[in-house]
Amino acid sequence: MTGVITQIVGALGDTLNVLLTNAQQRPLQDGKILIGREHVADGSAAPRVVIIPMTSRYDTARHSPSTFLAVDASGRAARLRARPLWNESLTLQCHCWGDTDSFSAEDPARGFNAAQALTHRLFTAAYLIMTATGCRPTSGLWGDQATDKADLLISGHYTVVGLEVDIPVTDQALRFVPPGTMIARPEQGSNLTFTAPAGD
């Protein structure tokens, strides 16, 4: 089973590589977007992106389950099984090192321009996958420019930006529960009796 974070980051990496190739720039040198803070200091060649899941905020459900989940051949079953309960707004911290070779060597700010361009393409990839209703860029900073962060200038200048992604929290709901239905409780292996309200 592939988790939701892995699916999102994988799709972002694939789409970003297409955007870079279409712009006649080198694709991500790691071949994909890496997940986890342990990769920030790896020092591999740019362009590269490392994403770190940071915070989650939960709210009432915003999307129909069909926005994110596949349906079967009838177009119904997956939607019936996956009832949206809440919405998780997951904040991803994105570290972006741009490819300076794609900018003029005479440009004194080409490292900054490269990092900014890669950051914008990452946001474009997110929009193409999830649209503006499913993700939102948040504030960022230049990761190597703080007075105590000069040692982080490993693969060139880089940005640290936030990307907030909406993920539905769903269950495997039945369409209705008939009176007296026996429902297995997985964590205990026991049964309980649920009596549906009259008229359901």
C-alpha cells in the first residue's frame, strides 16, 4: 500500500520533471523529490527538491471523495465506500535548489534566480495536480541567507517555502445500516449491534 504523502510527493516530482524538460532544463538530479529532513544536507547536485511534512490542521470535510479517490467501472463504488469525514490541511516544507547552469554565467544573481524559478515550477506542478482549491503556497525564506545558516550553502542558493495540501479523511461507509445489523469491531474482533433510527 502506498501512502498519501508518498503519492503526492511522487506526483509532484514527476510533474516537475516534465516542466523542467519542457523548459529545456535538467530534470531533478536525484530523479525525484526526496522526503525527509535527513536529505537536506546531502549536497547532491542541483536542481533538487526536498520536502518535509511539518504540520497538520483538521477541519470539516471540504471535498467530495471522488475529487481524490478513484472510482470503479460503474463510477459509483469507490465514492460510496469512501465517505469524507474531515479535511486535513497538511503543510509541506519544500527546500528548492535551482540549476544555475540554466542562467547566464554573467548574471551575479543567477543562483537566486535559479532557486526562485524552480520554486515557481514546483508551485505550478502542485496547481496542475491539485488545482488552486486543493493546495496553497504559503510563506517562505531564503534558506542559506540567515546569518547563522551560511554553512548550508551546499548546492547553491535555495528557498524554503511552504505548500499546504488538502487531504480528505475518509471511512469505508455503507450506504445505510439496516436495523439490527451486526458490525465487526476490527480492533477487538467482537461484534456490536447497531439499530438504525426508524425510517432509515
